[in-house]
Amino acid sequence: MKKKQQELIAYSKSQGVNLTIDPSLNKKYIGKGTTSNKLEKANEIISNLKFIHK
């Protein structure tokens, strides 16, 4: 698990949210780091997060 993911999970636990990251949704991106690619990556990261409220 990446350090950013670990930090996000730790932060969500401190806020009372049980956050899990589903590795089956991870995809690799091919291409240049253009703005549209960065937005697509951000959207995919958000879609990979599953929020489970206690």
C-alpha cells in the first residue's frame, strides 16, 4: 500500500470513517502527465475509495 493511501486511511479513521481501498479497481495509466490525465487519475483514486460509515 502506498504511503499516501496509508495516510488517507489513518486520517479517515481519526474522523470516524472506516476507509478501505479496493486493489482490484487499480489500473495503470499510460501516457504523458497532462492535466486531463491528472484529472482522470484523481477521479479514479476517488472511485477506488469505499467509505463505510460506522
